[in-house]
Amino acid sequence: MSVIPPLSSLRSFEAVARLGSVTLAAQELHVTHSAISQQLKSLEDMLEVGLFIRDGRTLQVSEDGRLYALQVRQTLSALTEATRQIKAQPRATELVVAVMPSFGHSWLLPRIERFLERHPGFSVRLQASLSLSNLAQETIDLGIRMGRGDWPGLEKRLMFHDELVVVAAPGFRDGDLPRTPQAIVDSRIIFTMDPWQPWCQAAGLDTEVPRSGLCSNDSNLVLEAVRLRQGIALLRRSLVHEAIRRGELVQLSDYVAPYNYPYWLVLPERERPGVKRHQFVTWLFEEVERYQQELG
């Protein structure tokens, strides 16, 4: 006989120990009350240990059962995580790219079709998140990050520096767009988390821009609010360049402010590059060069 109890028995035992009820455990696991009871009896018979104290209809976890339940819970959690990781393993032709939602939406997505046309056998999974992904633990091939480049355990390659520009929808205020620095700061502003002070200094304004009205830490939401003519915004050029080219947004002023956090390509350190990663990196820096040429 195997020394490891059946997984079904362990899941039933853990659920009853955690929920304190056979009925609730049966509902959670989508099985019958009698099925749970049978699993518990089989487990106790196999272990030759009383996991519960029974008093009529009352079922209470014994001290041995409590300690065993903790260990079983940890083991089931580890199995769940191991299963998640193995299912998340990319296929040989799949490239997983961790990217910020705003950059993925506004800069990478308009360009990614050129990579897929060049490499029709590949698929690209964009894993978008505002938090930093752990490339090794989450089985990610490469990432695009914004920051100072101080991330240990990663190979880093500078992509480009960014700048802040003021934009609005062409139809904002029925087309009566603010154009002077003072008119811009007096307008209805949709705020990101970036301060306006650097832009005001570049524009020669000695003023504070009060933060009021709509604000979001997600640039995609700010962009959509601007498109909906709800106000103007100070945004990274990388996020608005394509929209300006398409005529969806208008840059209100030639004054710009430098952005302190450039974009970086990050790769797992000391890991063999692989064909799919090498081809994507080559294509990516071609796109960076194309983008910089468009900016002039």
C-alpha cells in the first residue's frame, strides 16, 4: 500500500478541517455529504490515527488532525503553485513579454504586428501589469521596464529616454484649445502621478498647478479621459506619439519636460538567449530606432 493517501481524501480532510463542517466542505468541493464522510473514514483507517473527535452530530478536529491539516494545506498549496507554473510554461514558439499596460497599449501594440509578420510561426503573449514581474519565477522571456535600471539579477539594455508633453483631443472645448502656457495650466487637467512642475519650469511659468479633479495612476485611463474631451493631460511622448500621428490627440505646446525614468529591456541574467528571444530583441531595437527617427 502506498504511504501517500489519495489526493481526494486529503482535499476532503483539509476542507473539513478548515471549514469545520462536512456540509460546507461538500459544497466547496462539489461532492455529496456522504462522499466527504467516506473520504474521511478512509483516511483515518489508512493513517490509523483519529483526525476528528466525534460527539453525536458534532465533528471537531483533534490535535493530531489540526497539525496534519496544516501540513496538508501547505502541500496542497505547493501543488497548486507547481501546477500553475507548469501550465504557464511558454511553448517553444511562444514568447512571453512582461510590459506595463500603458506602454504595451500605446507603444508596443501598434508595432507588434510587424514582428508577427516577420516571424509568422511565433506567438507573443503580452503579460501586462503595473507591478514588477519576476522574470525567472513567472517564466517570462523578457520584460520592458521603466526606471533607473537598478534591478539586480537582470541583464539590462537601455531602449530610450522619454519626455512629457501636453495633449488634448482636437474637439476639447469645441476646438478652442489652450495654446499658451498660462492658458494650459488654467485648463481642466486630468492628472497622472507625474508632477507638472518640470513642464512649468520649461515653459517659464513660476506657478504651482493644484491637483484637483480627475487623477489616475493608470495612463491608459488618463488617455481615454483625454480622448473623451474631459480635459488635457501631461503625458509621456511614447504614449501619445501614435495618437498624435493619427490625429486623435493634439500636442498643445512645443514646451516639453524631460522624464527621469527611461525604458529598459530586461532579460534573465546568465541565461542563454534562445532563437525566439534573440529575434524579438533584434526587432525591438529596430523599432526603437524607427521611433527615434520619427521624432527627428
